[in-house]
Amino acid sequence: MAEEVIGGYRLLNLMMSGQSSQVWEVVEVSSHRHFAMKLLLPEKAREAEHRRLLMHEAAVGKKLAHPNVIKIMHVIADSKNPYFVMEFFPAGSLKFRMNQALRVPKQGEFIREHAMSIFRQAATALAYMNASGWVHRDVKPDNILVNSAGDVRIIDFALAVRIQKPSFFTNWFRRKSLTSGTRSYMSPEQIRNQPLDGRADIYSFAASMYEVTTNRPPFRAGSNQELLTKHVAEKPASPQVHNPDLTDEFCDLVLMMLAKKREQRPPDFHQVLMKLRTMKIYKSDPAPKAEV
């Protein structure tokens, strides 16, 4: 398949493979420029729902223009083989790097050294996305790319929805649809399938920050339903329980972002960023430099 040409792009290397799609490094035959292409697996391309999600992801991403959001260039809504082309950003996901760190100490040092920068870049991207009227709905380390220089891109907008204010009609219709997201990172209101705003992404981002700094998510459970119940009803342990080197200020922020009631979380990512600028993550790190 690596020699195949699709829409003027030659497939070179498989970068990522998921349950329904693949991301390939491709080269544009006419210009010899390198891009990335996301397309469905052949067996999934026949299913209308998978085609719809891929095209929704492309449509949302095409509207977003931010240095820390993956840039989508071309969208081909072919009825048999839909795909989209995006910037070539050779990098593993934050989750991949976390898994590598369990075996390669240098990878753990890389994450620790760049953690604050990664969090700030990702929060800046999510602040922009929320301000543009979108809730990502699937913020997690798998959807945060980090290259070897510590640069960040947010990816995967398949579950993104427009921010909606609660009303009788939105509540009535939402009760008839299925809850979507990744269970280890979902906010209580997302689990309840309520109308969402940016504070749902703040919760998911906090769960990601918790996992990056402690090597475990806020909650673990023996079943999917038990895990969702913990997100809705159980207070998470402080990240310091799992990593005593974390500062009080950082742990307090993470726990505030993980509040069950969204009214008790920071109102938006701008507030999160303001707090991150004045603290350090690890006690053993030098104090943060004053920003000019």
C-alpha cells in the first residue's frame, strides 16, 4: 500500500493506526512536499457513521487556525474513500511518550522537563478552540502530539460539538443520543449527556495533567460503569498521593479543574493559563522565571 497514490499524494509511511482509521505520511506528487493523510480503514469506509465522523473531524479542523492545533489543508468527501490532508507533524502522542517512559528513562526526563510547556501549549490551543465556539470532547494524552522539540499539536475533532446553552429542547434531544468520549477523562456532565461548554474540556485536560504527572488517571475501576460512576460521584485523591514531588499549587489547580460541578472549576482556559504561569509543577524544580 505504501506505493499507492491517492488524489495526487503518494503514501510513504504509516504514522498512526487506530480502530477505524490510519494516518500516513504522504508526498504530493506535483510539489514533492510532505503532508499527513487521514483515511478510513477499507472495512470502515463502507460504514456511513465512520465516514460522517471523519468528515466532521475534517470540517471542524478546517475552521481552526492556531499554531498548536493541527492544520487541515484539503478535504475529499469521496463517497467510497473519504480522506483529508493535514500538515506533516512527525511526532508521537503524549500517551505514546508516557508509555515509552516506562521503559526508557530519557523519555520520562523529556516529559518532566517539558511538562509545563506542553500543558501551556495545549491549554492555549483549547482556549482558542473553546473561544471559537467548540468543545473538543475528547481531550486526552492520545490526542496531544508532542515532537522532539516539545512543540504541541491538538488533534482529532471527530467528537467536537458546538457550545450550547442548556435549554429544554437540547436536554430533551440529548437524552435520546448516546454519550461519546473516552471514559478515563470524561466530565460528569459529559457522562450525563448534558449540553457542554469549555469547562468539560477543562475537566478532561485536568485528568490528562493528573495522568502525565502521576502515571495513572484520576480514577481506575473494574468495569466501565464503575469508572463512569467514580467520575460522577467520587472525589479524586490528590496527585501528591501518587507523586509526592508535585507542588501544592499544582495539585490544588488539578483538583479544582476536576470539580464535579462545572461552576466550581476555572471558568475557562485563560484562567487555567494564568495560574500555570505563576507556579511550578515539581517541588524539586527551580522556581519559574518571571515572564516579561
